[in-house]
Amino acid sequence: MTARILAALAAGLLFGLGLAVSGMMNPRRVLGFLDVAGSWDPTLAFVLAGAVGVSAAGYLVARRIKRPWLAPSFDIPTRRDIDAPLVGGAILFGIGWGLSGFCPGPALAALGAGLPGDLIFVAAMLAGMWISARLERFRATSQR
């Protein structure tokens, strides 16, 4: 295996371990965070704060070095505009997250448990991604 594949595997394993240790693979924990009027669970706030801290540190490192170890350059987003596809995607993501308690990373990590609900969610997520890609391709060709 190449170094890039090993690095991706290590990052994925670390991410999955973090999700497992924090309980974020359990949709009830996420739904508990969203239930601010009921039995609120602040765990997700701490996980998000930790993720923002790690991401901020990564951006600081990226500013100080010329290039990453395993890639020719950094791939840092430069777009700052807010358009309809972004807003629509955010709304759909929020609805799905609020209804199921899952987002893509934890859902994929939870597949290891083999629970039927997890499998159904991931299948629906993949179908939604496929439909979205087809709609985006249609939109792009119809605007020409």
C-alpha cells in the first residue's frame, strides 16, 4: 500500500475510534443534543468543540508549511459565496440529521454493528447522493 492510502486508513480509523468513544455512533445521543426542550444531552457540543480545535490547529499548521507530506499541495476551499444548492443541501442535511440522528461519518462507522436501521440509513444516503449527482449534472447541462 502507498503512504497516502495508509495515511487515509489511519485517519479513518482514528475518526471512527473518536466517534465510538464519544458515543456519536448512537443516534439517540445526537437526538438528545437536538432535544433542547426535553432531556438535553450536551455531549455533541463537546465533540464539536474538540473538532473545531483540531481543525483550527490543522489550518494553522497548513499556513506555516509549504506543502503537505503526502500530496503536492493543500486543498483548502476558497469559495465564500452562499448559493441555492448550498442552502438546499444544508436544509436537507439538517432535516435528515434531525429525523435520524445520523450524519454520513457516524452512519458509515456504525455499519460495523450490522444493525438493520444503520444499513437502511446508509442505503438511503447513497441513493440520495446518487440522485443529487444526477440532478446536479442535469442542472449543469440545462444551463449551457
